[in-house]
Amino acid sequence: MRPKVGNATVAAILAVATSVSAHATEIAGLHPDRRSASAPVITSYSKDSAWYAEALKGIEQPYPASLRFLEDQANWFTPFKHPGAEGPYDIRGWYQSETP
């Protein structure tokens, strides 16, 4: 036996769908192989000394050559700049409290 859907429920669903489609200019995922012409474009991204200090926190000099990827890092997310797991897995000391 199929459950009955009331007219009020159908009307509410249609109202929400119409409201959303009236405001949406593009739907992500329809053409994943193409970037929309109206999508924002980052033309430049500068990294100052504070950015490098955060990215290299907990790493002693001389920095290994494997960190050269930071030179090419632009304005996208990288887990390398964010604290990971706590406790014995915190090898870079992100969670250590600073004591004077």
C-alpha cells in the first residue's frame, strides 16, 4: 500500500523547487569537465612571511627539498597548513601550549 501524499505537501515541495530555481544561475556538476565562463578567477596570490611561518610551523631548518611544493601552493586548501591529529600524532607541535 502506497502512502498518500497530501496536496499541501506537493504544493510545498513545488514552491521550494520554484524558489530555488528562480535564484540559481548555475548548477554545479552538470558539466564537470568545463569551467563556467562566469566563474570567478584568481589571477594572483601572494604569500607573505606570515603565510610561510604558518606553513612551516614545527619544521626545523634546514627545510627539506620535499617542501618546495610550498612555492607553487596557491589559494587552494592544503591540509599541510592546518593542525591534524592530537596527542602522539602531533609531530609538528601544533597543539603544544606555549609556556614562557
